[in-house]
Amino acid sequence: MELIHALEVCDKMYEVGATNDEIMKVKKKAILEKHHHKITYIEKKNYWQTLIDSEGHRITAKTEEALFEKLARYYCSEYTFDSVFELALQEKIETENPKELTVMDYRSTYRLSVFDSLKEMTLKEITPIILKKFLMDYSLQHPKKKQFLKVKGILNIVFEYATDPEHHLVTENPVPKNNRPYAKNFAPSSRKAEDKAFSENEVMKLQEYLLKKIHAKEYDIYAYAILFSSFTGLRVGEIPALKWEDLKGNALHVHAQQSLTQENGHYGFFYEGCTKNEKGVSNDGRFVPLSSQVVSLLSEIREKQNKLGICSEWIFSKEDGTWIDKRYYDHRLRAVSKDLGLSLTNNHALRMAFNSYVLTTMGIEAPDRAKILGHTVETNLQCYTFSHQDDFLSEMTEKLDNFYGVACRSHNILSFSAKRETRKVATLRASK
């Protein structure tokens, strides 16, 4: 009896009330027609084991029944890439508790047409050569590096699940580890770091525009929120989650975020008691210093809330007392930026501007900048910090002039070795 047919028979036997022993007898017989390696019980370690190929790969289980279940999964050709993706993602949800947004991102990536060629293939049909060609073909579409890694991440989710000893659908992970052959085809980054941040002039335009909006309306909480972000560099998800109790004098305790959830196709938000960089495990967040200007801005918000009878724990509260929606915050910032004719429209551009035009200009070192913005020093230096080209050139010119001397002519240029000798003589004279 073919194994797949035997498993279908077993399912029907279960439905009509057959005993486990009767079902297992049919299943064992079908499996042993395909499996010719010895099945043994290891008494010292209290588990069952068997080889599954001539290369010495084996599977183990605590009971004989569990071992046959694993063998059934191993030999059954119904385990396509598509079906294992669903199993792997479900296990990840149950065991790792990823954010809803992360799960949505996995599914969005998997819906890309690039996976169509793999979906109906069984895992045993997918070899390292097939995946190398798959990734090369995809890289020739010139994706950005981040998107390429997302696609490769789906491959790893499937095959890490399949090679797990608990499942043992295949013996080895065929996903290539080396990205170098594909990297040459990635879409080049056309923008420099400073092009991803609002300029100083653009930030000033935004602030002036928002101040006019605030004074023109009785209560424009989204204008307040964007203005607040420009002065503090907070993440878009951290702003709605701020409570009045988080205000500690001239500092703000940032330790939570508004996170997205999805249920039955409907989106919603929940209060997550950790920040993005804490990755699901709270470490009490961070404290952000507030200028007198920002403290005054928050006092103005509170006065307006009291005047309008808005009683809420949230600093950035709508008129009905509920917290603001970070998606509408993004929408409002995008609309304001377009009104002003700005090319950038996202909150990240405000964070980068605050880092490089405010904190860096003030002389605050990278570790302290990273502490304020809530990320690593490496992230701050690589992704958030950029030098101002004109300032950099002026500073370097000044240093070179100090080293060589300003009035430099061909007849008085000294070699580096001569300069060192001159310094030695000057040092000896000084010591005498």
C-alpha cells in the first residue's frame, strides 16, 4: 500500500472510531515497506532510533509510535515547500511570539511571485543547486539588499523547520550561506545618509508650519505630536504610548510603544511595554532629556486638555481621551511635508535630522546620542550620523594649515623627516 494512501486510510479509521493500536498497525506496515533500516530502542538513553540513509543520518524519538510518525513525515511526498512554510510559520508564532507586524511581513514576502517556482515542489526535490539558481535569478531582478535578505529568510524559515530533529523532513539545509555571488546584482543605494534626513532648513519650515496650525486650531494634537518629535527624535510608535506619568521633570521615561495587531482581517493596536530596540523584553526603556522649550510645549498640551475637559492618561490624546493612531500620524506628516514641497515624508527623517543637526552639532558623543535615541552606538554611527561636507572640508583645511603653515612656498616646504628633525631640535632646546 502506498504510504500516502495508507495515511488517508488511517485518517478514515480514526474518524470511524478505530483504536490507536489498529491505526498504528496499518501505518507501520506501510512505512516498513519503504523503510529498510533497523529500528532499535536505546535503553540507556530511553529513546528509539533508526538510520534513514546510507550516510549515517538518523532520527530519534522517545516512543516507538513517535518514531513512526517522524518516518511517515520523512517519507511522505505531500510535504511541499508551500505546506511546510505554513507549518514553520505557525510553529514560529507559537514558540517565538513574534510581533503581528513581523508575521505580516513574512506573509507579504512569501506572496512575491519569485516563490511560485518552489511552492509545489517537495522538500526532497529542492537541492542546493536549485536554491543557488533560485537566488541568482532573483538577484538578477536587482532587488535591494534588504529585500533579498527577506526572501532568503523565508527559505531559512522553511528549511530550519524541516531539518529540526523534532520534524526531520529532510536531513540537510540546502540554503546557501554565502551571499557574495548575489550581492553584485543588488540595486545600488542611490541616496547618501544625509539625503535620508530633513535638512536644517526643512526642519525649521516644518516647525514654523506646525506652530501656525497649532495656534489656528483649538486642539490639533497630531500637529503637536509631529512638532514634539522634531525636538526629541522619538520613534513614531513611541509617541502615542507616552503617558503623563512618564514625564519626570525635565526628562521623559520612554519605555513602551504602540504596536500593530491583526485579528480576523481587522487591524488594531496594543500597548507594548518595551521599545523597538528591546526586542520584546523590557529593560526599563530609556530617559530622554527635555529642553525648556519641549517642557513648555507639553504644558501647553495639558492646559488645552484641561480646558476642553479631556481626561486621559495619554500625553498625545485625541478629544475622546484615546491615544493617537501612529498610522494617522504618518499620514499627517506625509501631508504636511507635501504641502511644504519636501521630498522626504517620514518620521525617520526627523530622527536622523535631530541626531546629526542637533545632538552631533552640540558635541554629544555617539554613545550618548545612541542612548537618547534608543539604539546601538554602531547603528548611530553607520545609519544616523553624517558629516556636513562643507564643515568637514573647512575643519580639515584648518588642521592641514596648522600642520604645514599657511604661507607655503616651494622653497620653504620641508619634508616630513625634516619636520621631525626640526621638532627634535626644538624639544632639546626647550629641555635645556
